[in-house]
Amino acid sequence: MIKNIVFSFVILIVVIAVSCDNDSNDQTIATPYDHEAQIPIDREALIVYLSTHYYNTNDGFIWTIGNEEAGSLPLEDQIALINDENLDSIEGIDPVDIETISTYTMYYYIEEEGIDNGNVGYTSPSPVDSVFVRYSGMLLDSTVFDSRWDFPIWFQLPNNVEGWRRGLPKFKRGTFQTTGDEDFIFENPGLGYIFFPSGLGYRDRAQISIPANSNLVFRVELDDVKLIDTDLDLVPTKFELSIDAAGNITTYNSDEDSLFDFQDVDDDNDFTLTKDEVLDEFTTLDARGNIDFPYGADGNIAAKGSVTPENPNGDTPNYKNPDKHLED
């Protein structure tokens, strides 16, 4: 298997600056971003921030410890985020564009876990999926640089900064209902914060209202998720990749042909399209109209009816089993 393969929807960030003057054709290539130097700087800044701020249950915002203004919690209830049981970390994040000795760590804070009424495999996004979210983004000094809280918006995570691709999968979407005019009302969405270093954000490239090398904080509400199906074989791409707890991606090729599974319309090379085998084996839909795949304890799609206490991971589904055919 080849780790962190570049595939069509994963954007590698390559920064090349070319300067030309009127009298010369000389080109200057910018110095590559120095992950190894910036990682410890950002890690320390985030630890200091998480140690000096707390989650205010009165308004859902992050406050500075010691602030006694109206709306603050009593001093004894101002629990530093770093000590709050709702804060967790994502460790071992590999940069997607270069091998490094060090890895990144980011953090996420769950206010509301989210409640989904569909198939568990569709509950949370993977780094390659699309999300329907409300959000506000701020710097560590509480400067808000962007906000889309009044109206949610769809984002394709592969086109977003790395901190979003790693952080949003830790949240679950909520339930929804359709109104008479076919609008959706979302309830009980996943809600919380993600905190990530500049190397998982905009790095040393200053943006409007975001200085270079800025650690970022986002409050996010995950209303809905759309799983991407790159090869249109009815198997969401997230189930045709190996994605670890840090969101690092490994591609694989089940039938050892020239295509990775997420690109392959015939995953077991039995000359029957994967989508036809999927429709033949999995005939029920969940509450949202998605194929109701069964999953093993390992999180992978399992053959229909094969998951048991004695066989917790289940058997290989027909679409990945070259010995199973539609006529069987």
C-alpha cells in the first residue's frame, strides 16, 4: 500500500513564488514551508491557549480564565480547556505534502455530539467528504476573521484547510425533517470547536485578517454530511480507503489491477460492475435513502448477514469477492 497517495480530490499544497522584473528572466522559488521548525512553536501556543481559556456554558463561547465580566462563570467553575473532559486531541497527523520527523497534534471540543437517524456509516464525514455547516473562525486573541453562523453552507473537505479535514470527522450530523415547502430543518447537530496549528491551516501564507503562521479556532455546527463516491460504484469513497484515527489516508487495491479501489468500477475484477453487485446484495435503504450497509467491528462494510458475535468483522461483501457472482 502507498501512504498519502495523491488522488483526484486531495489537494496538495505547493507554494511556488515566481518574481520577474522588466530586465531579467530570473526566477526565485520560495523557501518550502518549514514544518519541523513551526510544529513546536504552534504546539506551545495552543497549549498556552487551552490552559488559559475555558468553555462558558452560559453562552457556548470560549472565555479567558479570570474574566469576571457579566456572563462569566464563577472563578471556581472556570475549568481550563486543557483539563475539560470534553476536550480531546488528534495526534499523529502527517502533513500531506512532505515527510516529516514530527507530526501534528490538534484538538476538538464536543459541546453536542449530534444525533443521526440514518445508517451509522453516514453519520460522520471522512476527510474526502462534503459537509453542511455553520461556523465562526477566530485567532487565538479572539479576533473573528470569518463567520457563517446564520446560514449553513456546503464545503468539500478536500478543498478546505487540513485542520477541517481532520477535525470535522470527529463530529456527527443531526436529524432532519422536510417542511411543506421541501426545506430541511436540522435538529440535534454536532456542535463544538476545533483548534489547530498553522501547519494545518494557512501556514506562512497570510490571508485577509489572518496573519502568517496563525493557529486557528473554529466553532462548528455539523448539520449534514454527503459522502463522496469518486468512481460512482455506490460504495462511498471513505469505505474504499484506509483512514486512521488521525485522518491519515492509505489507498489500497483489492484486486491488484491498475486502479485503486476508490477509482475502480469493478473492485474484485470479476467482470461485473461493483454497483450491480452492491444493488444485488444490499437491498434496503436507511431513513435518509442511503444504502443500508452492514458494518463489522472494524468499521468496514461486511457481507449481508455475516456479522455475528463469533464473527464480529463479518465476511467480505460480494462486490469485493471474485468468487461471488450475480448468478450465484
